[in-house]
Amino acid sequence: MNDTLKRLLLWIAIVAALYTIAKVAEVEDLDGPRRPLPPSPAQPPAWSNPTPATPPAGRTPEQPTFDISVRESAVQGDSIGTAFQVAPRTWVTARHVVETCSRSYIRVQGKWQEVQSVKMHDAADVAVIVSPLHDGASRIGLTDRLPVMDQDGFHYGFPQGIPSSLYTRFVGMARIRPGRPGTPIVRGWVWAEQARSPSSTGSLGGISGGPQVDRTGAVQGITVLHSERAGRVTTTPTQRAKELLPTQVPYVTAGGTTITPRDYAQHGAQVRDSGAVALVFCSLKGKTRPRS
């Protein structure tokens, strides 16, 4: 066998060996552990603005200046309220919206879902509910910044079942005395009503559980009480809601937008349309369902 033939056979052997190694590596890669799928995109915020407002600054009262006694409602039946989403499938509302319900439902982006679980605060009028389906609805961030005197507040929800927005001004801290014996006294924030959209008068029943946000769009409180005669609204501080939420739900410094008394209603429509603020239906005996 001459040298040329030997070199040719050696070259063929080398190529064959390299081909075999490549096929083995390919099989090992296919049979080995799969790469994880890319994470699903984060939930979009309910709103944003290229020039977001700075948080309001000023003085927060250290002592209550209002004393509020809460009386239990004599009428017991199906009812409605509001909730807002702070994390996927996780919603904050008022405790009294869901505490008497045998079954409760939440309407997210036009579709009703039966609430999967409810966690209620032992003392404060706040609850956290979980919806069964993740549908990409937006969220609103909670802040631990306290309201300051005379700052603007904006409340969103469904009073009387009607999508509505409320503009208020912060006037002080309240001592809230619940009507049930043995329930501890709690504190809340008091807001003086300035305007409604759409314009209306009378009770705001149904807005309970909705968010109160500052001019940056960050949630400072949960709307829980309305005094029609005095024209005042009371909120539960977000810190009480945080006591029920998982640690993965963080506070935000600001909400990322700019809300003013001129355009607060447009922002309300935005958060409702995005699914961040939703209507809640309480079935007292569990035999009724919300209408579509």
C-alpha cells in the first residue's frame, strides 16, 4: 500500500470519527435537561406617564381628630363592592364586602370568576381575595407613604354598580369604633368629598374596597366608609392590607403617573378598563349568581 493511499484512508477514518462524536453530542443534548422557558412577561401597570408626578409632601396628623362609630346594617342580602389587583390573581378589598358571603364573585375585564379564597383582617376593614384564573389584568401598586394634610385623593370603584370616580381632599385621622362588641378600635384616614364623575348625589355604597390613590397613582388606602351627611369618606391604611399579603408584593415609591382634579375621571376609566379595579358580587346564601 503506497503512502498516498494510507493518507487517504487515515483522513477518511478521522472524518468518520468526528462525525460519530458530533452525533453522540447531538443525542446527548436532545436527551439532556431542557432549557427553561423564558419567563412570562410581567403584568403591565394600570397606568404610566412619561412625566409622572412627584409624591405630595406635607404634614401627616399624629392623633385622631375624628371619632367614627360604625353601625351594623340591618338589611342582609346580596351586595356589591369593589376590589383592586396588586399581584397576579391577588386582590385587595374591604372586609365588609366579603365577610357575609357564602360565595363571592369578581368581574375582571367583562367576565365573572368565582373567588377562590378569602383572607380577612382580624381588626381592620380589609380583606385579600384570590381569583382562580390569570387573565393578564393590570395591577396597582401599594405605597407606605402616609397622606398629608390637604393633599388630593382619588377613589375608584362601582358605587351603586356604576363605574365612577371620586375626588377628595385629605382632612385628618379618625378613630373608628366598630359596632360589634369586642372588636378593637382602629384608625383610618378621612377625606372630604370634592367632586364625583359621573356627577351624582346620595350613597356611595358599592365603592367600598376600591383604591384611594394619590396624584402619582399609588394606593394609600382602601375605601371603607362614607358619611353622606358630612360629605366625608374614610379609608383603611394600606399597611393593614400588607399584613395579609405575601412578602412578594412590595411597596412602591410612586405610582408612575400624574392625576389631577381635571383628569381623575379619565384615570378611573383607565384602571377599570384595564381590569385593575373590578366589581365584586357577594351572594349571601350562595344560591344566586351575578348577571353578565
